[in-house]
Amino acid sequence: MPHPVDVHVGKRVRHRRWLVGMTQQQLAEHVGIKFQQIQKYETGANRVSASRLWDIADALDVPVSFFFEGIDAGETEPAQSTESSVPADLLGDKEALDLVRSYYAIPENQRRRLFELARVLSDVA
């Protein structure tokens, strides 16, 4: 069974990779490993060594500390959301990241109108 810290670090790797629009293959090539190893890191099946995490951080243009953000020293279980309709790890959800990326690709005046529409629809739901 994977250690919760390994799972958390893997989720943060996946989150950042999605955010920058990089594939597992591209990240693996930057780091000099096979994409299957990136898959194992992202699921927490394999533990990331310190030097490999350093290389991944460099490839994803973040400090190493990024991968540990949001985890407490004594945390063993993922945080639960207080709202049942919102996932606890919202930006760990690929669909949510795709939505945010698409949202910011819309011109600002249209984006504001879309935001207001979403707000109205959520109020009636």
C-alpha cells in the first residue's frame, strides 16, 4: 500500500504537469526516464527519490517544496471537503483543470459573462 505522502507528491506532480500542458512522455523525456515511471510516481506506486524530485521540479518549473504544499506532518489521510459537491482536491481533478484552462482562454468580456451565467445557474440549482 502506497504511503500517503508518496500519493500526495504524485498528485502534485500530475497537477502541475496538467497545469503546464505537459504529457507524461514529455516530462519523462525532460527527466531522462520512461513515461511508465512517471505514471508510477503520479499514482504513488513508486516513491520519488530526492534527486529525481529535484529534476521533476526543474522540468515543471516549480520549487521542490511545491510537491509538499497542502500536507501536514502528521497527515495520513487526504483532506475531506466540507461541501459534498466540491472535491477536496479540486485542482487534482483533470476535468476541473481543463475547465479552468479553457475558461482563461476565453476573451475577458465573454469570460465575465460566462462567469455571471455560471453564478446564476448555481444559485438556482
